[in-house]
Amino acid sequence: MKEGQPSTTAEAVAFWRALEQHYPADARVLDDPWAHHFLTRYSRTLLKLNRSPWLISRSDRTLGLGTMAYTLLRHRWMDLTFERASGPFEQVLILGAGYDMRAFRLNFGDAQIFEIDHPATGGRKARKVAALGRPDPVHRISVDFSTENLSHALERAGFQSGRRSWFFWEGVSMYLPEAAVRSTLSVLSSWGCEGVLDLFAPPEHPGLAGFYRRTLPKVVEIIGEPVDFMIRPEHGDAFARELGFRVQALATHRDLSLLSPRPAAPNENGWLMHLVPT
Ligand SMILES: C[S@@+](CC[C@H](N)C(=O)[O-])C[C@H]1O[C@@H](n2cnc3c(N)ncnc32)[C@H](O)[C@@H]1O
């Protein structure tokens, strides 16, 4: 994260969700009528110019290695996993929330909703949501996962242990050091939270394809959010167990592609887990 600046990757994924709304409803991976509110002037112009998402999908598949498809489908998988989980939940935590609008898109019933983010991104989100002029159901908490203890922040915000709680941790683990990923998950299991997260596996392709796969994350490094922690899905079970969870479900790019209403080739390195505290 660049000091004092809102996350650029949070805007990138909001841009893809906004772009997705150009598809007819029955061909869309997801509905997010709010995503465009979070775009800067530059991305709004890009959104207006790109009336052909087909062209974007083609370039995502070739140049982007399916990163956009992966991002949209992981959002969908997490929505569905929450909706199918045996609720009701009394507290919902959205960690590294960025411009995620689940608080408005999904039905959380009477649950208290907490969004946790780096201060600069969370602050910009709060201002944009206020400008919508709608009641905002979210308690917002500022935390830097790399340096701060999540437990203290949750206590400060009035989060209560012993209540049925769900977390979404989407598109964040790969930007953090392993110690920060481990400590965040340990706190979540110790507070009895069930939930979902996604992770990145290191690219293993040989030759030129592998070189390109290893180089693409460097682009993210240029915008100040370098990819750090990576782990393969085969190690998911052991990793979860060490941190006080069992794996209820695991999804790779193959599972994600089945959720798409149109042919999709999501990035092969992303994968997800539904975790239940042991
Ligand atoms: C790719 S965005 C994902 C945003 C959102 N979860 C979504 O899927 O739309 C990454 C998010 O992680 C947050 N983030 C990155 N590093 C962080 C850190 N050290 N502490 C807290 N939040 C962090 C950023 O502010 C940003 O909101």
C-alpha cells in the first residue's frame, strides 16, 4: 500500500465489477450497481469508452491471464458460499473491504456488519458511501494487517465473541507477509468466526508462459501493492488446521469457471477456502 493513498487494486476490482454491468443480466457473473460510484475520473472515462466488455474479456484471457474473470468469479463464489452456509449470522466481518458493496447487495438480516480496511481506502469508501445519501449499515474499522493486532481493533469496535460470526477476506492475503496472514486467521478462529478467503499459488508453468505468469504480478508491484504470500491448494488443509480451522470447501479455477454464465478462463493461480473454526 502506498502511504496515505487509497488502494489501487481495490479500485481495479471495482472497475471490473462496474464493467460487468455492461453485460445483459442473464450473462452477468454478478450484479453490483454500486461499483461505478467508487471510480476515479480516469476509470469512469475508461468505463464509458468500454461499451464492449467482449473485447475486455478477450484481452483479460490473453494478456491478463484471466485475472478479471478470477476476480469476478471469486466474488460470486463467496456470495454463494455465504448464502448456502447455515446461518443466521449475528456479526459479519468484511476484511480489506475496499469497495465491496455486500453490505448493500446481500441480505445479512439483523447481523451487525463490520468493515475493516487500511485507513486511506476505508476513509475514501466512507465518503463515497455517505455521498449516496442512503443509510449506511456498516461499522468501519481502520487496521493495517501488517502491523496491528486485529483482536484489539475488533474489541474497540464492539465485536463480540460468542456470537455467530462470518468473515469475508477477499483479495488481500496475497499482498501481506505470511506472518500477517497467519495472525489474522488465528484471531478469526479464536473469535469463532466462520468464513471465506482467497489465496494465490505460485506460478509453476515452464518456459515463456511461466516467465509471463511470474512477471505479471510485478505490474501490481509498480502500483505499490506487491504480491507477497503464496501457497498451493494442496497445502490448504494443513495450513487451515494449524490456524484453528477445518476446510469446509475449497475451490480452484476449474470450480470457478463452472459458475460463469458464459465461457470463462479464470486465472489458474487463485483459489479459495470456506473455513469453519474447530
Ligand atoms: C484487491 S483489494 C480487495 C478489496 C475488496 N476485498 C474487494 O474484493 O473488492 C485489496 C484490499 O486490501 C486492503 N489492504 C491491503 N493491504 C492491507 C493492509 N496491510 N492492512 C489493511 N488492509 C489492507 C486494501 O486497502 C484493499 O481494500
